[in-house]
Amino acid sequence: MRKFLYNNFINYLIMRLNAISLANYFIDIASSNRMNIYQIGLMKRVYFTHGFCLAILNKSALDPRFDVVEAWKNGPVIPSVYHSFKHFKDNNITEKSFFVTDIKPDGEIVTETPILEDIDVKKIAEFVWRRYLEVSDFDLVQLTHRKGTPWFLCYKEGTNNPIPDLYTELFYKKLIKK
């Protein structure tokens, strides 16, 4: 029974809308466009997609049980995405993140890769990709640091303060009106 519940929980995570499935989708987009994607650019695109989803779809692109947005030195960060891809450091991200779902008696490790299935969120992610295609990762950080941004309102040096979805939603609604 315990294994059944665990497997159902893992399947729920894999197919549910969350930051890792969205990050993996951006890795697919970058790969299909034969472009590199680095951790900071990935993080900002996941956050921007989240913001546009809140403003346009009135729903989060993140799973509130696992994903939180925090104000770090280099802008908004979703810790689950950061920790999933930090081993790439400043190198091009070449592999998607995955979950270990089982370890077989012979030691074989079974994994599943979170997949973004929500069509509306995919469309917004593709819009974000196109909109920021020619913007450097450094410039993406600068965009998040502007006065009045959710990061600007929440960042305090030396702490990783949460950025409330309400701040992000209001900011992106205002951005869309411009």
C-alpha cells in the first residue's frame, strides 16, 4: 500500500504543472532551436512565464506545495529549479531534471522526467521564449531588478524573502497594459 501511494504521488508530480516541468519545457525549446540555455536565463524565463500565467490565465505555473518564488541577489529564484540545475553552474544546460521513482532490488534506479502538458502554459512559455530570445541573461537579471518589480519590493540583502504571487500578478497585469 505504501509503495502504491508513493508511486501515485510521484506520477502526480511528474504530470502536474510545476516549476520543474516548465524548466524542462524551456530546455526542450532551447534544444529544438539549437540554442544554449543557462541557469540564470532558465530561472528568469520560468519566473516570467509564471508572471504572465498569473496575469493572463489567472493561474499559477507553479505548484504551491513545492515551488515558491524568492528574492535572491540575482533576482527572482524558484529554489526547486535552482537546486535541480545548479550542477551545471555557468555551463549550458544539456539535460532535463528528473525524479527518482524507484530503486529495484538489483540496484537499478528508475526515473521519470516531469513533462509540461498544460497547453495554455506552453503557449505562454513559447511567448516568453520569443519575447526574450535576444535578451542576454545579464539583461534578464537587470529587468527583474528595476524599481517597482516584485523582486525590488521584496529583496533584502542577506535573506531570501518570498515574493508573493499577488505582487507578481499585479506587476505582470500592469506590464501587459503598457
